[in-house]
Amino acid sequence: MALTYVDEIEVKDKNILCRFDFNVPLDSKDRSKITDTTRIDMALETIQYLLDNGAKKLILMSHLGRPKGKVNPDYTLEPVATYLAEKLNEDVILTESCLDRGIKTLLTLNESRIILLQNLRYHSEEEEGSAEFAKALAAYGDIYVNDAFGTAHRKHASTYTINAYFKNKAVGGFLLKKEIQALTKIVNSPKSPFVAIVGGAKVSDKIKIIERLIVNVDHLIIGGAMAYPFLVAQGHDVGNSLCSADDVKLAKKILMSPSKSKIVLPVDHIVSTEFGGAPKLCAKVEVDGDCMALDIGPKTIALFENKISNAKTVLWNGPMGLFENKDFANGTMAIATALSQLDDAFTLVGGGDSVSAVKISGLYDKMSHVSTGGGASLEFIEEGTLPGVQALRFGIDLN
């Protein structure tokens, strides 16, 4: 059953309840400043479409941060309301609470077409997936639009349970559509050669995605701290590099797979005697006992670039090192550059750190698709769908 999207239904003169992912990073010293507006910017297409096509009211909802079911001014959506008002050149009313008694009155007034509900996670019922909470939110809208791909892997009230109250009136937004189309290419029809690049801190965080990918890819490049348990599992010494016994066990299991020959690991490193300390080259696989590897070395960069050079499909999730520090950013930036130089290839970047790295590299626009959902994009690749997407497609029955 095909998913219905917002441009396939009549929205004129309707109250549209929209779930977005406005979970943006705020400046630690000045919480009124958003440090990366990407997630809001990606929602603007859907919002503008609804405004342009005569929606009576837009009721926008999102979470921000982890207030743990309590009101916490550190996680107010006020900076989001201010930014939306500037970008849309429209008044945006932020409610005191998403269950504010005055919301129903606001819906009857002619002024202000956009209402932003205060942080959903000020209420523990959101993460609990409460039917009562979902029903209260559903009362605000005639139609429900889910454009929050980044939270579609959670069975929360506003992304999952709420579909029960919008039978045949629940649709996806444009961002959700783009994410699903891009990720479906990776899941269902990746052109060969297909190369996956996986980095980050822990094997345990990405064991499922590695097991899923290793069957389909031509090369599985593993870098960053994730590589060290694999090197240990092969019998190499990695010095003081980040490496847990549990991750080594998982790495050993993966290295016993029939597809183990597809795995490509670092052959040299940039190391330091302390985290973020002075960098030096370690020109071999083994890392001296008093050092820790914090980036891939030049031979590894050349090896990885060679594997990427003929790819027609590339999935990149996770950095190659401590890229936030310029001394240890070369490996990660080299991957971004290699992807940007591919002709006629589909390149998908997912995961918060990889997305940040692509932005820092200035090559964001050279990627085919940069996913807004870290955990959601991984789960979609693992499972082929997400609870929030399934609920939109088929609805849910609470009985």
C-alpha cells in the first residue's frame, strides 16, 4: 500500500496538525540561539506548501532535547518559534503547553495562522505513547501530517499513536517522502559497486546495520574508533585506543561471516599519547602501547579512496576519527571529498557526526542525500520501514 503525501489531499480551509522534528542544537551559553537550523529549514517546504494551498490553521508540534517529562525552560521551543516567524514572514504563536486550554480558542480566531505547541516532551505521556495524550493533540486538527522522519522510529504519542485518530486523514510531508525514497534506494535497489562506510565509537551501536549491510555491499569500510575492536579481533595491538571487550566479541562474530572478505580496515593511524594531544603518524597497523589512534593515516586514506572510486552507491555513517579537532580531521574530510568527486553515483550520508562533518567540509550540496534522522535512517536500513511510517501507511487500531 502506497503512502499518501501532503500534496495528494485537499488542505484548503482545514486545520492541519503537523509533527516536525525541530530538535535542534542550542548554544550552551545562550539557549535562545540555534547553532544548526537544518532540521527547521528542511521542514519549510511542507509548511510553505500548506500555507500556499489555503490551510486555515497550522498547528505545529515537536519535541526538543530530553526534559524527561517535566517543564524545563532550557528546552523551550521559543527559539524555534522566533526562527520560523523570521523565515516564513508570519506570526507564530507559541503555546504555554501543548495541552493549553486556550488552544481551542486560538483555532477559532482569524489572526495568526501558525500555532507552535510547546515541547511535547514536557509531558511523559509523549514518550509513553499515551492514547489519551494523542487524542488530546488530535482534537486540534482535521488532517495529520507527519514530516518528522528523525523520530519515526519511536512509538511515541505524536508520531505513532495519534494515527488512530486520523483514519484516512494521515499523510506524510515532503521531507519524509525524500528520506523514504533515498533510503529505499539503499535498501531495495543499490547500484553496484555498493560501498558502505561505517565509523563512530562502538560496534555494539551499529552491529545490526553492519550485519544487514555486509550481505549486500561490495566493500564495507570500517574506520574511526569502530575499527579498533576489529583490529584486536584480528590479533593486532591497538595501544590505548578506544576498544571494549564486548565490542571485540562482536567484531570476532562479524569476522567469522562468509562475507568477511568485504571488510576494509585501517592500515595506519594518526595517534597521540593523550586524547586530542599532539598528533603523530603511526605508519603500521599496530599502535604502540602508550598511544591511542584518533584518525586514519595516509595509507588508509589512499586505500579507502581506492575502494570508493568506482562506487555507484555509497552509504556513509560515522566519522573516521576525532574530526572536531583539526589535527584528527583529515580522514573524515578525505571521505567527504572522495564522495563529492564521484560521477553518476548515489551518495547517502546519515548520522549526526557524518552530517556535521559534511557541513564542515563545505561539500554538503555535493551529496545525493543527507539524512536528517540518525537513528531513524539506520533503523530504516535495518528493517526496511519504521513504526511511524507503518502507522501512516496502514493506521493503527487501539482496541
